[in-house]
Amino acid sequence: MTPWLILLITGQADLPHHRWQDTTAAIREVFAADKRFELRVVEDARAVTAESLAGYRTVILNYNGPRFSPTAEQALEQYIRGGGGFIAFHQASYGEFFGMELRGGRWAAGPGSGWTEFAKIIGASWRPENIGHARRWPFLVEWSGPPNPIASGGAWMANDELYHRMDLSPSVQVIATALSAKEIGGTGNREPVAWTNRYGQGRVFFTPLGHDAMAWHQPAMRRMFLRGVEWTATGTVTDPPPAAKPLRVLVITSGHGYPTAFYALLDSLDGVAWTHAASHAEAFARPLETRFDAILFHDMHNVTTEQTRQRLQAFVEAGRGVVSMHHSIVDYTDWPWWYEEVTGGKYFEKAVEGHTASRYREGVDYTVTPVKGKQNHPVLRGVGPLLVHDEVYRNMWLSPRIEVLMETGAAENDPPVVYVGPHAKARSIYIQPGHSAQTMRDPGFRRLVRNALFWVARQEVHP
């Protein structure tokens, strides 16, 4: 399906009351997660012409500033009257479009009537002496009036300014209201917070909500807005398919330091819901296999407890996924089953009979490349060669049963860098880089970690 084109006109606000840059960024975020729409932004109203509006399903206005040129105003009127969708919100309730001018920091009636068609388009006006709102406060929004396709779900909490005493045209259909509490400066009445209108053949949606980025952060506000976009664009509203359930990942740290960029890496993993356990007591207090799809190890513990062994073995034998990163190759070196059957590798902090101590060195630039024939493995999808500034490891024990996916030719590092562990039931991946903040910020490395988590959890790896 080709995305519907949506145009956002912005670029002016009545500072210091509103910042169009903040609300525009918030609106971009709203659209970023919905592939049905393609949002384009214009920050100069001089670009609005009949020709430039052609092809757009809906126009959104995030603007409070000087009137448009006659050409731009007429082009927008004709676009909506001819069947184009239109949405405006919050700061578009007043200003020069309504013939007002600022006097002493307050809006007052100006010498002219303003853009008279604009009030007809949105179905509302606001007498300057009535402009105001209760103190910014969370309030309950409730659907009202006849059933409307934009209205969905139950009542919801807004975190916004609640405008009051607006004058609505008889043509509008109010679909949501909220109580303007007297104790915080409101009217004591239920005020309209969302309505629809018709202008010619065009469908119009208006909400006085949307003061700032915090207001747009509310999930129900975003949902209402997107439903308004679809209704103005098509005349109907379809419920999008349910979001895929996130991959449930337990992240275990402790025993070794790490940069705070590790948390940014975790937050970047689209489709992943991660739970942090900062100690083994926290990680293994309860059974894991019904609560998590995969475990990401970024800890370093030589010694295991009986509970750790029981919980982890049950998780692995249930076929769940394991990703071990960097210094977690030192994990559980007192437990041969773990490093021989699951991770497939071991770093020796001290020499033992039959094996000398392993070595490391920090701050080395080296290249990690896919092994020939493994370039199309799902874990490497979209990754490509990595140039990392990280810690190198040398002289580790590696199981002859591992499947090497990425390797390096760096002299101070063992050749295998990313590999699949040997366990017959569970999938496991070891990723050696992951020491430095620079590595954790690398988009290719982040893709590698995400791919690995989805693959070990036996879920499809999407771009």
C-alpha cells in the first residue's frame, strides 16, 4: 500500500507561549510509527499554492503568526472545499487569522475582520475577552455526542491546557469534552476538546489540545490525532493491526563496569522490551522460561550458585535464547556445561593445567567482517563489516562445535569474534565487542545485537 501523503504547515508561533519546533518534532514522532502515512513539513507558508497542495490527502496546521498571502489562503480554501482533509489544533484557535492583534502582551480585537473563512473552516472562533484556560493540569477527557469514528477507547487523561469559553458553529459535531475545574481557574463547565466539521466537501478535525511536547506524549492523544488524520483523509477510520508483541529480554549486568551508552543501546533495540537485573540474586530469583524469550548477558561472574545453574539450565533446555556480550565470556567458568555446551567459549583469567592465561588490551581499532559464506545469515542482516574501537581478547578456549559468523584478522585477537554456540536445543550467540561507548553507539553493532536477540528467540529478524 502506498502511504497517504500528509502535509504539515508550520514555522510560526506566538512566542513565548508556544514553540512550533517542539510540537512539530512531537508530531513527527506520532507519524514515524505509522507506515500508512508519509508526513512532509513546510515551514514557510509562501510555499502553499494550489499546485503544491495537489496530491495530499490531509493538511495539518501548526501555526500562529501573520496571515497567509491571499494566494495561499485561497489555495487552502479551495483544497478543503474540494474534498481535501484539514486538521488544526491549539494555537490555531486565535491570532491574526481572526483579526486579532497583540496589545500589552494580550490578544485584542484588531481593525480588520481577519481571514473570515478560517473560522468557518474550523467551525469555531474565540472572542478576545474570553481567551484563557485553567491552570495546566492533568484532566479527564470523555467522548460525547453521537458515535464518531475518531472516538475510540474509554475516557483518558490529558496533560495539557484546557481552553474555555470558545464559540462553536452549529455545524460542528463535538466528540470529546473535559471538565474545566473552577478550583484551578476554570469555568466549572464541560469544555469541548475535540470536534469535526465540514467545509464544502472537505472533512475537518479540530482539537484545542496539543500545547507542547508533554501534551503530545500522552498515548491516547496520539491515537485520537491519528484517527483524526485518517478520517479527514478517507472518511473512515480503521483500527490498525495489533502491534506485534515485543521480544521479552532479560538483561543481566554486574561483576564488571560498563559505559552508560549500554542503556542507550538497549533503548535503541526496536521491538524489544528489556528488563534489567543488576545482580544474580535478582536475575535468578524466579523461573525464567515463561517470562523471557531471551537473555542478554553483560556480566562477569566466575562462580555459580546451585540456583543459578538450575534456573539457567531450565531456560536453555526449554529452547530459549542466549546472547552473551563481551566480558560475559568469563561467566561461570566453574561450570563446564555452560561454556562447553551453551556459549562455546571461555576466557581464562588465570592459567590452568593445559591452558595458559588469556590476554586482553583496551582501546584497539580493529575490523570485524562476515565469514565467507555467512553473509546472509539472519544475525548479519544489514550489519556488514564493523570498524570498532574496543577491547581485544587473545588465547581463549573455543569449542570446535561453534559456528563462526564474523571474524577479525587483528593479531592481538583470536579470529572468531561473533559465533553460534553448540547447544542442540537453545540458540546462543557470543558477540565479543561491547566494551566501549563508541562501539555501543555504532548503528551496525546495534543492528547486530538486535538481530542476535531475535534470532536466538526464534523470531523473524526484520530490518
